[in-house]
Amino acid sequence: MSSTFDQVIVGGDSEALEESELSLLETLDHVLNRGLVIAGEITISVADVDLIFVGLNVLVSSVETANEVLRSREAPALGSIASGESSTISNEK
């Protein structure tokens, strides 16, 4: 754990959290480097009749981090597609 944010928040040391002073910049840097997902749902109903449903999905990340995650998820998928295509071609012969 290299940053102050990692030492305090990720490390789980509650005493260090109370004594530390994390700056907004450190917190924002951590969120942009790692990413943050917020998901939630709210349903307003009267007499068991749903009137309003609000779904919320928020992703906060830097473009670079998002691209790295997408590339890492696409690489195994492309590998399985390539191996699936080659087995299909060999079965047709």
C-alpha cells in the first residue's frame, strides 16, 4: 500500500482514519485510479401500487483506467472466440 489513502481506508485501521487528514485531492486521485461504482434503486409506492421507480448506476473513473479494464476483459473473450473459430473450422473439414 503506497498512498495515504490505501493505508487509512483500504488498510482498515480505524484509529489511523480518525487521526489522519486525507485531502480531497488524494481521495479524488484514488477514485480516478481505481474507479468507483454506485448503484441504487428507489421505489415510491402508495397502497402497494408502484408509482415511481428510479434506478441509479454511476461509474466514476478516469478514461485511462476504464480503457485498461475493458482491454483486460476483452482479451480472454477474444482468446476464447479465436479458439472456438479454429475448432469449428477443423470440425467442418
